[in-house]
Amino acid sequence: MKSGTYAESLHNAIPGGTSWSQPVTVAAYPGHVVTLRPNPGADRVLHFQGPTTAYIVVEGFILDATAVTYDAVKITYYGVNPGEGAHHIRLKDCEVKNAPYNGILATLGSNDNEFINLNVHDNGTTHFHHGFYIGAEQNLIEGSSIHRNAGWGVHVYSSGAYIAHRNVIRNNRIFDNALVGGYGPGIILSSGTDNVAYNNLIWGNAGGIQVNYGAVNTKVYNNTVYANREDGIAVGDRSQGAVVQNNIVYQNLGPALINDGAGTLQDHNLIDVDPKFVNASAADFRLRVDSPAINVGMTISAVTTDFADIPRPQGGQYDIGAFEYGIIDVTSPPSFPISVP
């Protein structure tokens, strides 16, 4: 599609591919600005449903949900069987905005989706509406800016069967969420097994990272959690076996690290010690040469690079936080929308 604003709602209208090597791709023409903005009455901008709706790539669009009824994007099951969900949907290089409910919703059985390099913002009208609401398994949220949403930035939760397992949230900028009611952290990992969050920059939300509500073996690695309005990292009493390592938690208004979980392992975190960021007021959370976070982390096999895709470690040991220290150009500002409290 070429530049323009199209009154389109693609409701299960894209046929499925057969594998990631043979997907069906719907993309904006290179260099063109293409907006999908449905007319009033549409449920969503994009809706994927049923087990044959799979291996689809949507790339390069502005998905403007100003006039829809619910979410900007929904990935869900067909009929009454949650085990028959759409799956292997990849959204890449898209802007997702202005939904009255969630920016992106993946429900029971809608597994193995990828959300890469998205700008998800200004979605929701109550604190029950989030940037991402993930209620499924093995989804990836990577390299995205998630900001100014009504509730949580990323909400991983599935009631009942607790099947929100093995989701990965990495290398994202998650900031200024919880706009309505002032309730909701940047990320919640809950009710599933083996969910992982690492290399995320999380600031200016109601809280940083929360782990609770039946979460088992949750991993929280190498995040930078700064200047949130409540707790930095909170592990609730319904969490089991969480691992919290190599995180910078600094200048949050509530307690930096709360652990009420069973069997939590927490170590090698930099807690309420000035990490000496390059320029926190400009959301530049790279480390200066004198940072106490350098070469004091532990080796984590799942985290082989940092937020900027620099291999870990650069020195003798891993650095703490989302960035490995390296030679940096401190005159280069961040190239994404920022707001710092």
C-alpha cells in the first residue's frame, strides 16, 4: 500500500501462510506513510482469529484506532475452543495508537506471536486497558516503545488455566504509562510459568515491574527501573521461584525491591545507588565510565547482548542494568519519544 489514510478494518481478512519461511506479508510500500483508520462502527483495526490464521506479517503501518469500539489489534481463537487461536502473527515497524481498550490483545491459545519495533501509545480509557495485554504463550515483545497507555504498559496474565507461559519482553522502552487512575506498573508478569523480562528501560510509570498472581519461575534480568511513582520491582506473595538479577533500581518513589514471594532468588542488583547514567533527564540510561554497575553483574546465559545489541560482557563481568558500558558518543541523544518525571 502507498501513502494515504485508508478507512480499513481488516477483520480476519488476511489469509494465513504455512511457515515463517513462507508467510503472507501485508506491508506499506517502502518510504510511504500508510495509515489504517477504520470508520466508526468497526470493532478493531486488525483482527486475527482461528487456527488457520497463522504466519502473517504486518509491517510498516500506522494503526489508528481512534474510531473503533475495542482494541487496535486482537489475536484470538475461533468459536468456543481457546485451543484454536490464531498464531504466529508478526507485527513489525508499526505504530499502534488511540484504541479505547488495549493497544494489542492476545487471548487464550493465540500463541507464538512477535511484536517487534512497535510504537504503542495512547491506548485505553480506564486502568484496565493496557498497551499490551498478553493472555497466551510464547509471545515476544521486542525493541518497542510503549508509552502513555491508560493502564499497564505490558500486562501478562491469563485467569483460570494460567496459560500465559514463556513470554519474553526484552529491549523495550516502557514509560509514562498508568495515565488513567494512576494505577499500573510498566510490566506485570503474572499467572504463567517461565515468563522473562530483560534489557528493558522502565521509567515514569506508576510502578516498575510486578511479579505476582500465580507466576512461577519468572525471570527479571538486566532491566533499568528508574523514577517510577511507586515500587521499583515488586514480587508478590503469589509468586513462586522468581529470579531477580542484574537490575538497576533507582529513585523510584516507593520501595526499590519488595519480595513477598516464595523461593525468590535475588542478587547482583544495584539498589538505590546512583548508577551514574549518561543523562537520565534525557532518558539516556547508558553508563558513564565511573558507574558502580560496571563489571559487577553475574553471567546470565539467556542475556547475551544488551539493550543496544552490544555483546555481553564487554569487560571481565556482566554489567548491571540494560546497558553494557562501552565507548559512547555522549552527544548523541536518544532517537525515540521521551518524557522523564
